[in-house]
Amino acid sequence: MRVITGSAKGTRLQTLDGLETRPTAEKVKEAVFSSIQFDLEGRYVLDLFAGSGQMGIEAISRGAAGATFVDSSRDAVRVVTANVKKCRMEEQSEILLRDYRAFLLGPHTHTYGVVFLDPPYGTPQLKRALRTLETVDIVAKCGIIVCESEKDEVLPDDLKGYTKTKEYFYGRPKITLYVKNAD
């Protein structure tokens, strides 16, 4: 797994051992960033369920102002920290060992222009995170939520304050984009 482009282009990133974490495939990551490339510059991103941190790192590499990485696994936080350091992005990064709901419901230092949600497949965490995002004000107007799920998982069409704009299929994974309404 490597950073595709930008300031850290080509940097190989560590991944977590075992089957608990599933890194986003490079072709899927490239497609995601192609679809949001004009929405990154100067914005803060939230990499919830960060795993290795590759999505937030890619965003910073492509011009995001910074990223908050959140994961409830100590091993994941250790890997994210190592990857951020390897890419020399410590100044632009906030790395937190925290449960996703506790983070979403807690105080925040930023409003996020892009939020990456990629919890383990087959858990209720993605839908719960989306429903929690309906109730908190941490996504900027016209901000984007990028969800990775299994292709058969049905995500809500009626997310209050958001419009479900696109779904892309890449074999087993599906990417779903929501945009926060401007009003």
C-alpha cells in the first residue's frame, strides 16, 4: 500500500497484521480521490475508523489542510502514527485513540470538509456513524461523507441534512458519497 500522488507520492505505508482491518484497495482509493479531488484543497478531513490512516494521509498529500485520525484500536493508532511520521505529516495530523461515537459526540477542533467512513464490513457501525452525523455539526456545508461498505449493504437515502449523490461498485466494495446540504 502506497500514497498515490502529491507531496508523499510513492511512500509505502504500514498496515495492520491480521484480518480485523481491511485496507482500501489502491484502485478504489484512486477512484475515491478522483471523485473528490476538487473538494480537498485547504480543508480538514476526518478519517474515522482510520486503520492504517491511508485515506487521511492521501488527502493531506493531495493538499488537505490536515486530518484527524480516529480509531479504537491501540495497534491501529500505533500504525497511523508511524505512517504519519514516515510521510512527515505530524504538523497536519491529530491522532486519537477513541471510539467513533464518543469522538462524534464530543467536542471538536475542526469542521470537516471530507469525512471517510470505512468500518469493518458486516458490523452496524457504518449506519450508526451516519445516523450520528445527522445529529452533530462537524461536517462543513457542502462537505462530503465517503463511505466504504460491502456492495450488498443498503445505506440510507434519507440522511437528514445530506444528499446521497453517487454509489460506485468495485467488486466486493461499494463507495457511497453524501454531500451536506448548503441550507
